[in-house]
Amino acid sequence: MLTEILKVLKNDRRRIVFTEGEDPRILEASARLIKDDIMDVILCGNPDKINEAAKAGGFDISKAEVLDPFNYPEFDEMVTKMVELRKGKMTEDECRELLKKGNYFGTMLVKMGKADGLLGGATYSTADTVRPALQIVKTKPGAHLVSSSFILVRGNERIAMGDCAINIDYPDSKDKEGNVTLKGSDKLAEVAVETARTAKFFGIDPKVAVLSFSTKGSGKGGTVQLSHDATERAKELAPDLAIDGELQFDAAVSPVVAAQKCKGSPVAGQANTFIFPNIEAGNIGYKIAQRLGGFEAYGPILQGLNAPINDLSRGCNADEVYTMAIITIGLK
């Protein structure tokens, strides 16, 4: 799956920043990335502690750049830039304190062009990785939210699932007067379109099923209307995208069931990109595919940001860090 990305990286040298430079898993993955000459590595943290941890693990990071927020020559410039970006929402002192933390410091390195992408979350929570990204890098034009997807691989088979890690659900956004400023279905439609784009990046010709416990109105209540309306909105956002919903999972993947429940659908019976109506369904779904279906899961891959920033599981291992670093920097 990574072959095409590696080809690109050979001809376009890029730099990744790790927010948790002292973590042994980060150091092991960094040493491999350096040894394989895939990308340049920046490690955030105290140089003495990082070198001590690397020595203890036998990891050669001599070619990595170690940047310490407490001893960074351009730190004042960084503070000034963050104050400008926050536009009165944070004082200079607040920005200065936050930038002493690896997650904020690393994100600002991306914003200032010192790194091409960021990978964090080995010890930080997902919220602590996403929050600085939203405040500093921000969402790309036209995007209203950050979402995530997983790419699941089993042999030559690849599928995409979203959102399984970021958005709990999709309520309507309202202003102070109670007027709807962004419908929940618009948000889910955006997740569908972004997940399809991610799928395409990984060589999947996306056939998108917006899932529910109902197929074409067979059930009522719950998230049925949300999935239906999101499908219609996604068709407006991406007219060329093969998408259908609301669909039950069996109708989405089984040609036999599809012929019974939604004959003539451009997606039903052959879907390979699955959009869940809330995080509970998504998280359960991808883990069932991973643990019972024998798929390898890569992600979560964050979508909607102005720069490639990704989140690790706190239970990750060095192999996962290595792979996610390649994916992250390849998405630039």
C-alpha cells in the first residue's frame, strides 16, 4: 500500500515533526525512517532526555533534528505568530506557555514551514493533537470540521471507513439565537466526500455507502434521516462521486441483498467506502473488521486540515508509528 507514497518521497524530500521525541516508540520509528532514508525527522523535546532514551534503546537518531521549546532561537517569533493567529482569543503569556508543550510547538513548526507534517498522540490524547491543529493550522477552505478515516487492508483488498475517531455525532450547529448555521447532515456529507478523497489517495476507486440500520426508508427514527439527507447533500458537493444511502451494511456489500433491497443502486452490493452515522458505530465497525475480519487498520487519518497532521493511538507500537509517518508525510 505504501509503494506509491515511497516513490513520491524519493523525488520530493519532506520533513516530519514528532511531538513526543522522548518516547521509545517514536525513537525506534525515527531511527528506521532515517536508516531507510525516507524523510527528514524533527523530534520535539529536551535533547539530553531524547539522546539518553535513544541510547538506552539502541536507536541511532544522530541525523534527526532535535528542537527544544525551552531553547529554540525563534521562539519569540513563534509566540508572536501564534498571538496573531489566535486574534485576541489568547494573550501573549498564554501562547508562550502553550508553545512550551510539544503538541503546540510542533504544530507551529508546521505552520511556519519548518516541517511538512506532524505526527503525535503516542502520549497525547486525540483532543490534544487536534486542538492545536484547529487553532493554528486550521481547516482548509470549504471545510467545516475535522474528521478521520481508516484504511483497512487484507491482502489485495482495501476499504475505507469514516469517521471512526473524531466526531461523536452530527448535531445541527446553531447561533446564539438558535438559528441553524450548519446542518448535521451537511457535516456528515462532508465526512463522506473527504473519506472518498482519502480512499482515492490510497488507490481505492470509492463507492461510498452512507450506513444506517435502514435501507431506503425501511426503518424509521434514530439516524436514518441523517444518513439519507447526508447522502443527498454529498451528491451536491461531489456530483461525480458514486454514493448511495441510507444503506444497511448487508445491502452495501452483498449483491444478493442489494438486488432485493435497492436494485439499480450504483453502490449497493459493491461498496468499499463506508460512512458511519456516529462514532459509536464507526469505532465498533472498524474494530470488528480488524479483529474478526483480519484487516490491518491504518489510521486514524485526519481530514479537513490545511496541513497533514495525524494522531496515533496511545497503544501504538513502533511499526505503526513508522507506517503512519509515511502516510502522514505522503498526504502533503
